[in-house]
Amino acid sequence: MEKNDRLAERNRGFFRAKKLLVLNVVSSPGSGKTTFIRETAAKLGAKLRVGVIVGDLATDNDAAKLRTAGIPVVQITTGTVCHLDAEMVSKAAAQLDLDKLDVLVIENVGNLVCPAEYDLGEDLRVVLLSTTEGEDKPLKYPPMFHSANVAVVTKSDLASAAGFDREQALANLRRVSHHAEVFELSAKTGEGMAAWVDFLTKQRGAVNGK
Amino acid sequence: MEKNDRLAERNRGFFRAKKLLVLNVVSSPGSGKTTFIRETAAKLGAKLRVGVIVGDLATDNDAAKLRTAGIPVVQITTGTVCHLDAEMVSKAAAQLDLDKLDVLVIENVGNLVCPAEYDLGEDLRVVLLSTTEGEDKPLKYPPMFHSANVAVVTKSDLASAAGFDREQALANLRRVSHHAEVFELSAKTGEGMAAWVDFLTKQRGAVNGK
């Protein structure tokens, strides 16, 4: 763990020198990470170029989906390991042409527990909470939600069908992720994506100024 | 791990002597484990008495929900540990009046990775896949889906809103969980619960005959 923390800081320094804004996107399986990342890249368009590192136990389905959308992507297959670590990210990043990117998105393994303890060298840890998972998740997985800089409520288009209690969810997020920026959106319909993309653009500006 | 496997077999022997059918219910966070267990207990009613051991990193929300429904329940709070183990289950089971139960349901921590490697001494490992998570989960989390004896597709009432590809999901389950019994249901609406409850009743009969 100590070793991972050191390698993560090395990644952080490397990414800073490359003027990359780096996101570590974490969530339960099926919260919509891949669609969220694909639509974020599409909305940023030519303004900010996005590359992705995808972690999965098995399959390169997500990587294939992103590649089809024209996004440079590297797949990490972890086998039985429940999280990415800084060394995996460092090796995967070497396979991307980082000088042609502005934003590097790391799609972590779908897991609300293990990735919480592994710094990857990101600028922002972004935790997704889909409306279909229920509003209690921040309280039940506090290490992950507490460690996040940004919390994104996804699948807002399904909130009503799923009986999602929005007020309770936001209250739970305020309680556990009190320092986090919160966004609510549907990557599928595009609702709420503009505010998120504006935020990212500003964040990238801040990194670029360093 | 070796130690866990031995303790799990001790649990298995103990539960068998008590003529209990023991289920280890695993899934992503938010797949509907608690509602599924509560409705299963309600449908089994007075015919088969159900007790529950609930694992969570934090909070006793799920235990409280089950207790409110009149179900005997013991909470295990794991802190940062991403799975239950055989020793935790053994200690928790000692807090239940097992002679008054026919079915013991262990609700594992919401995680599609870590619990796969930990035998708890269950008769059946039951993996839940909610329609809102997407049909690709069996391919992306093969150790868990492969280790399951039963796969339950939950939240069938949301399938259409979520754009769930049922045929693809069943094909993926057949590929990874080829030996597993598959059920499709909505604990919320009750659709499909009868077949699942019939199956459980037969399984408990088989355990009782041993």
C-alpha cells in the first residue's frame, strides 16, 4: 500500500508535467461508467481530447465500445483483482500518446469497496451513483464516497421508474461526501451533461495553468 | 484462504445437522438483495421460517428493514472488508435461534468480486443481476457468476425502461453460469417469485431428508 502511494505520486507528477487532467471513475458494476465516459468525451469534442484506461476482471467490451466511438483506449484486464493500482495505470498510460490528450479518464473496476484504498495519481476521484441502486449507497460504502472529489448521480432518466428518493440521496451524499461536487445527469438523454462538462473544462484549465 | 475453507466446511456440517437450507446471496451494490430476501421470507411465510445474517461495511439499514418485517436478523459490520468470511458467519449464526429456522439467508457485502473466493458453508450461492445493471455483467465478473448455483435476474419491472436485452443476458448467463438455475423476477411486483419460492421449498426438502 505504501508502495502504491509512492507510485501514485510519481504518476501524479508525470501527468502534471503532461498537463493532463486525470479522473479516476469508480462505481458499482452497472452504474453506467462506460456510457458516462463516452458521452463526456463526445461533449468535450475537439475542445479537449480524452483518452481512457479501462479496468475489468475480464472482457474488453467497454474498451471496444469506447474505441468504436473514436476514443483512444487501453484495456487492463485484472483477472481476479478487484481494483486498479498505480503501477497498472503507469504501464497502461505508456501505451497512449499522452501528448495528444488533455484529459485522461481511468475507468476503474466496478466495485464500491476495494478501489477506495488505491490512489492512482488522479486529480479527481469521481464516484458514480445510479438512481437504480438506491439512495442509501453513500452510507453503506463510506470509504469510497468519502474519498471522492466528485459525486455524479447517473441514470436520472430512470429515477422515477426506480422510485429514487432524490432528496434523501443528496442528503446522504452531503453527509458522507460533504466536500464533493455533486452532479445529477443522464448520459443516455444528455440531461445535466452540460454542467458536468463545464466543470471539467474549468478543472482542466486549472491543471493547464500549473 | 485455506483456513476459511476449513471453517466453511465446519459451518456446512453444523448447518446440515440443524437441517437448515443456507443461501449465500451475492450481487453488486443496489441489485435489490434486501428486498428480494424480505419478499422471499414473506412468501415462504409460516411454511418455512427464514433467518438472515446481513453483511455491510457500515450502517444497519438493511438489518433494520428486515427486522421491521418480523424476520430474525443479525448484522455483521465489516468496516473496510469487502466480503464476509466463514468465521464471521459462524459467530453471527450463534446469535440466532437456529432451531426455530428452516432457511438461513446470508446477505453478503454488495460486491461482485471479493465474495467469490470465500466459501461460507452455504448450500447454494445465489447471485443477483438486476436488469438496470446491464446484460454484460456475467462476462465481466466471471469468478462470481461461475461460482453461483443460482442466478436471479431481479428488477424485471424495470427491464423495459432500462433497455435490458433479456436474450443477451440469458445467453451470457448460460455461458458463464452454465450449471446454474436461472430465475427472473421482480421482488417489488411479485412477478416470478412463485417459481423461486417453489424451488427453495424443494431444496429445503432435500436438505431436510439428509
